[in-house]
Amino acid sequence: MTCKDCEKSIGHQQYRESMDSLGVQLCERHTRLIKKVILDNNTPLEAIHLFYALKEAGAYPMLEWWDGKKSVDIAISRVKLNIEIDKDYNMITHEQAISDLEDAMHSFKNGFTTVRIPHLAIKYYLEETVQNILGIISGLKANIKAI
């Protein structure tokens, strides 16, 4: 068993602790760092799962990236893609819808594309979600000059 972040070998106890609390196999150091990110930014667990799945797929994601206005759950800066995880997807209010639209406009004006993904898509369809994001990345690479 190895850490999904640093590939350091981890024991069974650390594996269990990180899997039980985060759902990802991480060493003690990275478990602590990710828990701090979650506490500081109210990051959903699904964002953590998607981050490591994208990392494993070779997408070079960044977790809780600052876009100049707010922290974005996941960013793929090479193609200017921001990914937000909707935690309360079925309970959106009209105020939240307008706020989301304004955030997307802010990102778009700065050359970024924002994709909002319901947390349930990640929870139940992680592989398919990753494949779709990789397709979006591929499309963005074809349409913009990659950094």
C-alpha cells in the first residue's frame, strides 16, 4: 500500500485511518494536510476523491486553487479549467443560481472555463466523471493554446 500523493509506503493502520476518514489511501503527513484543507476551505470529500482520481489519470489537478476572487475546488491550470463540486445540487435557490452564474462569468472573463459537477456524479460514477473531465481537457487543449 502506498500514499496516493507521495507514493510512500504506508502500513495497514495508516491505510485504514486515511480510508475511513477520507476515502483515499494517504500517508500520515498527507492525511493531515488534506484534513487541514477540508477544514480551512469546507472542501467536500468528493472533491478529494476527484482530485486524486484526476491526478492518477495524469491531469495535473490543483486542489483549492485561488482564482483571484475565491477558492476553486479543483483547477487544471494548463487548460484554464475550474471544477466546482455542488454539494447541495438538489437544493439550489435562485440567489445561489445567480451567484454561480456571476462566478462563471468572472472565470470566463479571465479565460477560464468553470464546470459544476454534482457530488452524486463523483460519489457513484467517479470513473465516468474522470473520463468526461479528461474529454473536456482534451477539447480545451484543441481550442486554446495550452500553458
